[in-house]
Amino acid sequence: MEYLILCIFLVSGKTFTFRDAAILSDNEFALTFDYAAMSDGLTKTATFYKAQVAGVSKTPYPAEEEAS
């Protein structure tokens, strides 16, 4: 599934925010996703091990409005 914004909250208190994220794998051990890098706009891949993740916030893309 693809998200406009994906935020990862670590148990250490750090927060990471990614835009245009597409989850590639979400299992009991890790969350892996592609995202558009804010520095250069290139698509990159990130993996977070769930033992270090306190929470995740997902903002979906807005639904397309139907033409009248």
C-alpha cells in the first residue's frame, strides 16, 4: 500500500518522516518500504526492525474526487 506520509516512532524517542512511501514488506520482524528522498527526490529503500519501533503513523493519499 502507498502512503502520502509515513512516520516511524522509535523506542528511543526519535521520529522519522517519509513521503510517498510504498510498503514492500511488513512482517513480525521488520518494516521495509520505498520512499521519495526529500534531499534529492530519488526513490530509496528503508528497513526498520520492529524491536526498535514504538509506533507507526500512516497518512494515505486523498481519495480522488469524482468528476461532476
